[in-house]
Amino acid sequence: MHKDTDFTNPPRRRTGALAIIRDETGAVLMVQKSYKDGAFGLPGGCADGDEAPHLACAREVREETGLIIAPGPLLAVDYVPRNEETGATEGLNLVYDLGTVPSDTKIVLPEAAPGEQPELIGYRFVLLHQLGEVAGAHTERRIRAAVAALEGPSLHPAYLVEGRPVPSDAS
């Protein structure tokens, strides 16, 4: 039986907008979160309601690093299912290329609100062979796929599920 989609009340789905920013050596800028046990991840975050993902990416990068960079091409779309443990809703993470900056670029992490812990506690440029030392498996797969899309001959973004490529014949 065909079920019509109610466009006035669609299912909840988070939209994340993340940035690949590299230095002249190809190392990827990663930020260290005070939550998630101090894990490193890509700069970026969730789009607000009625905010285009590429604009959310630029806003989040500015808020998290102080860098004002316009997003370039979309490199990857990563579907992440609902997390039963944390209650996080399912979502799509869009990964954009924000180009290359010098390794000595000044990164300004956001200050904590009074009485609160800072959202971010550090940053570093990470070479691809070092990703496993600072990033979880899902984040490492996502970054590798996005960089491969950036460096490869394909003109299409990578389509991923939890950082794993989805074969084109998958159904």
C-alpha cells in the first residue's frame, strides 16, 4: 500500500554541515569537543530551522574557529541513523570543501558562556595517516571519503551511511 508523505509534518531529521579545511601539507583541521569524551571532529554543526546547509557550515566554522570562509563544493553526504543510546535523531551530515589555509593560521575557539564549560577545548591539523589516533572510526571514514572525493576524478560527492560508502547498486 502506498503511504503518502505528510509534508506539513515530516519525520524529524537533523541536518549537519561540516567542513574540510586543509593546510598546505594536506592535514585536515579538526576541533576537540569538550563533550563526547574530548573526541576530535570536523568543524561545523547543525543547521538552524530554515537555514541552508552551506550557510550553516560557514556560520559554524566562523563560530568554532574564527575563520570566515565561504564553502566550496559538497564532498560527501553521510546518513547517520537514530542513536538509541543517546536519543539523537537520525540525520544527514553534509561535508563541504572550505579550501586550504596556512598551517600557522590563527584559530580562535569560542569562549564558554558564564558558568558553562566551553564547547571546544582544542584543535589541530591532522594528517590522514594520523586520523585513527584522534578520531572515532565513523569520523575517520567520513573524512577519508570526503578527501577522496576532493582529490579524485569524480565530480560527484560521496554518499555514505555512517561513513561507509554506499554502492551505486544498493537498494
